[in-house]
Amino acid sequence: MAGSDWTCSLSTMREWESTDYEPSLPVSEKSNPLTCDIDRASATSIVRMLQASDAQMFQEETGNTYKRLLSKQVIETLMEVAKRAELILEDPQDSLVVLSGCGTSGRIAFLTASSFNRALRELNKSPVYSYIIAGGDKALLSSQEAPEDDPRLGMLSLKKVCEGKRRVLFIGISCGLSAPFVAGQLDFCLQHPEVFTPVLVGVNPTHQARDEPIPGCTFTFYSVVQRMQELAKGQKAFLVNPAVGPEAISGSSRMKGGSVTKILLEVVLSAAHAATFTNTPVTYMGILQHVRAYEKTLDITYAQEEGISALLEAAGRSLRCGGRVCYLGWGSLGVTGLIDASECIPTFGADYNDVRGFISGGYRELNNSEGPLISLGPDFCIAHEDFLRLALPSLSDLDAVLLVYTHSDDVGDVVKLARRVREQTSNLHAVYHQVDGDTAAAVQQNDINKLCLSSLRITWPSPASRSLLHMQWELSTKLLLNAVSTGAHVLKGKIYQNHMIDVQVTNSKLYGRATRLLRKLSGCPEPQCEEALLKAIYRVDELTADITSSDMNTHTLAARSRTKVVPLALVCLLTGRSLQEAETHLERQPVVREAVEACLSPSTRRTVTAAHPRT
């Protein structure tokens, strides 16, 4: 790995695979040993940590631990799913491929379905892909966590999309094998095997699927997985669940979870399209080579370490000073920017204005099934014209603006917008992709470079496949923007060690994560941690009978209007302070780790720090 100030050994990279490492947690919820001090790292060290974490996606299987992305079993399963998709492409009448998920998984489902429907239209074929996201299309652009807990809503949404279809390949995505919304859909598929072939995509081993009761249901996610495993023996259902290591920010499945989901879906559907339309059979080597192309994508992206670090530093400086970060994107890279921005709110407890995405063409380019959502409010205004109207007049040098595009986009349009932005702020940056030897936009690019504080050029070798190149551009942009927005919030003080300490507790998954996090960081028993969490949600120093007798849905509903719930609970647990005292302390010191440690006695501080020794 580049650089001498931060390195990691192979044993450190694989430490999470030990049965002794955080044994009570599924892989998707473990903390990554590579990033345990990311909250105190420099911008360059943050980028290197994120690179090392992302590289875990492509580690080889050791033979005695988890199956990995490059494992033989995973590649063979991808082949079989691709062949099922091929059958639908060859005979699309009354057939459908449905991609469904919650949060990031649903957004990746949307991006993938849109991309492959576009490819079909270019071939004068009818679209066969549909997407479902918990919470509907507004969840593409904002946090809609509560619907994840509703299995009946998941089932009804699938039933509606598939009405009248005789054959459906359903791909349900739940990175942690935990979302009740997806469990309800998979259960519905299992009840109607004459129509549905269910596929489950996730990043936890099957024995770590969530086994908690789902209100109103006779099944758990784990029991659904068990039924699918039985059917998988006869290839009537499929499970694609490679372990890719803990997230760089614990539990933040928008990162590796989203990236590997994108890789898996695109590998399967690309193979199916090639088999149907270019007579290229689905083969083991073909699937493997496609996966390896994404590994190369990671290498090409992180070769820009210096440029990514500079962008991260600029974005962090803006957030620390109360400024904004705005992504101005073109094409599907603009969609990638919209997705990254939308995920900052639930992940970091950010305001919707902290990181905003805008796309050339707005909803016309987004092409979501529900159409324009601008009636829902200004945070759903996503076109460049909306940026010019709503954001540009108040821009200052405190705000960082990032142009995201490729040289196959209208670079002249990029120049025009860059000039408008430059009239308001000098804090303008560009990230663009080009193919090696492509000089067509060189003059216009020089104009952009002169307007920007920094320009990050990512150059790609001449492609064997234009569609693969575009998918690589998308993944590269996702990795880069994830690094910038995550690193900026780290620099702002939104992370404790490598945990999302300021996460919004707005569904059962996040409630459970918050309780586990409080237990881990405080060392207190689980009942005491849950009690502290509820006090922070309801802002009371004593719990009433009404609160303790309420169900999970009531708690998560109350938490939607609260900020700093987990930090408050943690300070109270560690110090014994009242909520008001803890709140005042956090207002004075917004960097969560510093705020907590400032409250502690030296002996307690040593105990807490020992839970996460430096790498």
C-alpha cells in the first residue's frame, strides 16, 4: 500500500475472520480492525484506510473461513442466476426481473434496473427490469428507514409489480440478511414457486441471518433463509452472500455492501445480456473476468490517492465551518452523486443541506417510476436548474462544489456551469473520467481546470466493452464519493473510533445496532444500555411506564425527530451525568470522541480506549 505513515499486514486485514473477533456480531456489523482509529486520522490516512477496507472485497478465500466474492461457489451461483435471467431475456412475454431492497440496496437496485432497461431500449427491446425500494421513490433521495420493518408492505409492493406475470426472477437484496421488508417478499416468492425464482443477495453468512421475531409474522429472516437453502439444492432458489469484511465505518453498508451489490447484479445481468444478444455463453471464466475487472476499477480509483485526499480535506473543511458540499453530476454519475448525498443524513445525522446532489436533466435523467417528486419539498429538487435557483445565490468560499462527469458527457455544458459557480465561490473542484488517448474534449477541459481549485482526472485503458467501461466509471465514482463524504464527516467529528455514533435510530435494525454499540463502548449490561437509549430518545431522566411498555415501532417513530441520541446515551452511561448536562457538553464539544473522553476520569478513559487499541 502506498505511503509509509500507515500500513497494515495481511494478518491485520484478516483479523476479522477469526472466530474470537467480536463473535456475537454478524460480519456486516463488526468493526474493521483496519480503521479503529479513523476518527483521529489525517485525510491521507483516511483514504488509505478506506482503500484497505475496500480491497477486502477481493481477498481470496482461505479455505476454512467465509466464502468470498471470488470463491468458486459464489462464481458458480452467479452463473446459474445469469442463466435464469437469460431465459427471461429470450422469452420476455409476461416475464419480469425484479430487483428490490431497502436504503442503499434499493438505490443500487434502481440504478441497475435503469441501466439494463436502457440497454434493452437501445436494442429496440422492451424493458424487463423493475425495481422496488422500501418507502417508494422518495427513498431514492432521502432516508425512509421505517418501511424496512414492514414485511407486509414488501409483499404487497412485489405483488403489485408482478401482477399478471407468469415468470419472475426476484432478486431481494439485504446486506445484513436482516430487512423484514425483503423477508416478506422472499416469503411471498416461496409461497408461489410456480411463478417466482427467488434470489437473495447479502454479505453475511447464512447462519448470521437475523433471527429475531417479526411482529405479525410467523417467520424470521433466518427461517426464510433456511427454506431457501433447501430449495437451492435443486436450484429453485439461490443465495449469493459472499463475505467482504466489516465496513470501514461499522455497519455502514452503503460502502462495501453497496459496492459489492452493484458488482454482483451487473456481473449477472451483463452475462445474461451477452448470452442473449451476442451469443456469448455464460461461463465460469467470463463471470470471473468480469469480477476481476471491478478489482482493477478499485486499483485505478485509489491510484488517485493524493487527489481524493485533497477533495476529502476540502469537503471536511466546509462541513466543519458550517458550509455545504454540493455534487453537480451528469448522467448516471450524477445519480451516483444523488445516492451518496442521500445516505449522509441517516448515516451521520447530517442535515439534508450538508451534502446535496444535483443532476443534469433532473427527473428526466433520473427516470424513476413515480416521476418528479418536487412537490415533496426543496430537498427533492435535484436538477442543475434547481441548484442555480436554490443554492447558487447563497454560495460562498465556505461551500465546496464538486463537478462529476466523463468526457463522453457534454463537457461544454460542464464549462458553462463551472463559470456560473466560479462567480460565487473559488472552492470549486472537478472529477472526470476519460479514456486513454481521448483528446476530443481537451480544450474545454483546460477551461474547467483553470476555473477549479483542483481537477482529478481518472484515465482508463481503451475498453473492450463500452458498457463495462461505464459500469466501472459508476463504481469508481461511488468509491470516490463515499470516501469524500465519509472522510468529511470523520473530520467533522461524526465518528467515534470507527462507529457511526450519531446514527439515526429510525428502525429496528438501527435500534439494535445502537444498543450493541452502547454496550460495546460503555461496557454496561444490555438492559442498562437500552434504558439509556430510551432516555435519550424521549429526553427524560426517568422512564415512565408508558415508555417501557411501548413497542419498537413507537420508539423508532419518536427517535425520528431527535438528534445525537446515541452520543447522549453514551455520555450518560460513562459519566452518570443527566441528559441536560450531557447535551450541554456535546454542544460545547461536537467531536464525539473528544466530548466523551473529556467527561471521563483518566482511569475510565484508559478502560474505554483499551477496547479499541491502535492498529
